[in-house]
Amino acid sequence: MEKKFSQSMSKVDVLFLAMGAMLGWGWVVLSGEWVLKAGFMGSVIAFLLGGLLVIFIGLTYAELASAIPETGGGLVFVLRAFGMKSSFVAAWAVLFGYVSVVTFEAVALPTVLDYIYPVEHKVYLWTLGGWKVYLTWALIGSIGAIFLTALNYLGIKPAAIFQSIFTVAIVAVGLLLVFGAFKNGNFANLEPLFADGVGGIMIVLVMIPFLFVGFDVIPQVAAEIKAPPKIIGRIIIISIITSVIFYVFVVFGVAIGLTEEQLATSSLATADAMANLFGNPWFGSLLVFGGVAGIVTSWNAFIIGGSRILYAMAVRNMVPQWFGYIHPKYKTPSNAIVFLGILAFVAPFLGRPALVWIVDAGGVGIVVGYMIVSLAFLKLRKTEPNLERPYKIKYWKTVGILAVALSILFVTFYLPGMPSALVWPMEWIILGTWCLMGFLLFKFRTRESLQEVRANVENF
């Protein structure tokens, strides 16, 4: 089954795949809020603490990905530990998160390009969520969807090369911001170091697990990586640590580049800090281009990961087998890629508010998937102690229990009364609809499988 894929991804390709997914666009639009809510040191502490929490979850994935390097990642781990039903829940949950990112990035692209070069959009279509949708605006995202779908359709290697180039662009822009901060920054702007004590740190902390969604793309493509299994585990952890360092440097650049008053009035603090540090608005636009690269890398990574989840579900008869088709020439799950491409193509026509609802609800899926995989990690340590684990974790019980506990904690962030609670009623309706779709699909596919088994027995 796995031999259908081409093992053409190098270690560097995989590292950039995960980093590009984790960096995304959030560092451009949210950095000002981090510094305002928590202060410079408060934000740094939040990222260091949040990064440590994500590493515990990442360690469970690292060991399992090196021990069971098969397409599908968490689906395969959970299937081995708990069976079909739990495996379906984990895969369907993570797929929801991936689909939400893919569709949102199609909306983020025209939004960002409007910042760089604002135009008056034409051909009013409709209003959704209080937001007017114009044809020219929506087509920007849809054309981007066509391009990225075609890129992934034509093979994992072209998509990986594209991912590496754009991830380097993000890092280069980030380093330029840091250079400007050290050269021209005003260290007095770092005050106050803490804006709202523990409360401020918590506000930033609740965002961090979702900024780091992306390292789990690596296990999805494990069968396509041209590297020893042990290296796969190491790359997962390296990608998380590297991304934490990047975010900390961005916080430093923004905090030192703008005064508290400037932060409060800035709509895009990272770009404004860059322009301020170099004394030229052109540098702000350059940073936004780095943000565009982040949109593309995140979008590309989740097309890759999402299509592999659909493939892995299809070959196990969890979803229609149409999704399990591998293109004979390009060695990609081409039908699954086209399906995700269609969703991304349509997404901009829903407008910005609707897509924010989808992303918020989809975040629940990612965290639920983390929790089930962490439980599978603990179960397999007990039931299969002799399983070859090229990347073997010390103190596995402590790591596993912490990963489960932190996953449960992250789920509570979405509950009513929390700062990042799902919005009633739309986000809860979206989440409920996805869960209902999964329930009905699993029941249908299970019944269909039983009928096939009975037919085979009768024919025999």
C-alpha cells in the first residue's frame, strides 16, 4: 500500500514543511496584541511555556512516527492501539482542523493583498455575516486555490521545493526584523515588561497550541520521507523548537520597534514595527510579503497533510475509496487533493466572518486528535513494549500523561466562559454538523463493509 507513494522528500523538505505550517500568517497580525496584552517578557514567557507544552505532545508523535512510519500518522497510531472506531474519530477530528486551515488561507490571501495594494473591488455578490462579498475579491483566493491544488497534484517534490523557498522567505523577513530591532530599536519601548501579570500571559498562552498546529503534518507523509525513521522523530522536535525561537524574536522586534501608544493604534503591528525600525514604509510592505509567504506555506502544508489523511481513511474503508486513488504518474493522492482544492476554491465566496467560525470550530478537532494520539502513545507502550522505536523517549509515562493532560486543558479553552470559547450559535453549529457528518459516514461505511464481508462469505 505505502509503496505507491514516492519517497522523494529530504530531511530539509520535511523540516520546512512543518515550520512553514506552524509559522503561517498569525505572527504578522497577532504580534501587537500579544505585546499589548502581556508585555514583552510576558509574551516571551507565554511562548516558552506554550512551546514546552506543545513539545510534550510533539514527543509522543515523534516516537510513534519513527516506530510506525506510515501514511496517515495519528490515524495509524490510534488504529493500532484502540481499533477502528477510535481511529476514525481521531482522523476525522484532525481532518476538520486541516480543512478549516485550507479554507481560511484561501480567504486570508485576498485580505492580505488588499493591505499591500488596496483596490475597489467589483461585482457585489451577497452579504454573509455582515460582510459584503465581491467577485473580484473572492477570485484572488480562488485562483490561489487552483495554483496550490495543481502544484500538489503534480507531485510531492514540487510542492516541497515550493514550501522550502517560501519558508526561507518567511525566516529571512523575520531575521531582517530582528536585525532592525538590534540596530535601530529603542530598548525603552520594551517597558512595561509585563502588561497584566498572569492574566496577560494566559491570554497569549491560549493562542499558542493553535499557532503550532503543523508539526503533525510530518507523520502524515512519513511514507514519502527519504530518511531513517529516527530522523523523522528528531525533525518534529526541531521544527517546534525552531518555530518557538522565531516567534520570540518577532515579539522582540515588535516590542522594541513601537511605543505602547503606537501598538494600541496599529492595525498590523509587525509591519508597522518593521517600517518604523528602518524609517521607510517599503519595509512594512516587505514584511507583509513575508506574511503572504506564510499564508502559502501553511495552506500548502495542510493540503499535503489533509490529502494524506483522506487517503489513509479511504484505503481502510472509512471514507469512499475514491479518495484513496493514487495518480499513476505523479504518485499523489490526486482525488483527495482535488477535493481539498474545490473546498478552497469555494471558500472565499463565503466571506471572512464565516471562515473565522470554521477555523475556530476546527481548532477543537486538532486538539481532540492530539489527545487521542497521546492516549495511543501510552497504550502502545504497555501493549507493545518490544515494538522497535528508533526515536525512543525517556520518562515516557510522564511525557504521555502530561501530553494527555495538556490536550484536555486545551479543549477546555473552547468551553463557555474561557477567553477563546466557541461563539454561540454559529461555531457550535459548525462543530456539531461536522460531528454528525462523521457519525453518519462511519455508520454507513461500517454497514457497507459488513455487507461486503457477508457477500464474500456467501459466495465462498
